[in-house]
Amino acid sequence: MGKRIRARSSYTAHTLLKSHDKGIIKAVARDVSIDAIYLNCDPVFEPEDLVNVEIILLGSDSELNIKMSAKVIRKDVDGIALSFLKPLEWWPVFSLFPLHQLGKESLNGRMPVAEFA
């Protein structure tokens, strides 16, 4: 396994995975970097699957949604690792927002917005 050459941030956020085959899957981001993300979720995807990712950053009275395309690069019993198809342009945002600690139990709780299309 190669060494990481880019920084990653331990940052938790509500996340949605969208795929034509599996629909919408709720997840919680655990680590985010400019080119990858690890998500705690039911590991229903396989390596090489392409997905759309929506990272939801919560403010006190608002939220910021970041949408990216990604490929599954690894899965384990706790979730999956994704590689973004293009570098995450919004990477600096993760250093500006306060760290939200969401546990895996967040997968069963209310998502931050009322409806996802």
C-alpha cells in the first residue's frame, strides 16, 4: 500500500451516496481529503462502482451541500472508501467549518434537510 501524499481531515458530516443501481444510501463521512473520502455506511457498493456523493455540512441555521462524482476504491465491514473523479475544489471549506462529531448512529437518525430529490 502506498503512502498518502496529501493531507486528510478527520471530519464527520452527513453524506448521501446516489447510484442508478442502489438508489440513495445514507452515510456519515469519517475522513475527507482533496481526492478521497471514507464513509461509514452499509457496504453495499463494490470496488470500481461509480457513485454520486453529496456531503452535507451543517451550520447553526443553514447547510452547505457539496456534490461530487466518485469511484469506490475499497470496502470493509464499517463502510467504503471513495476516490473523487476530480480533486475536491471545496477542500478549504473543511478547515473553516467547526468539526461536527456524528456517530454511526446518525445513519438511523433524521437527515438535515427535509427532502432529497
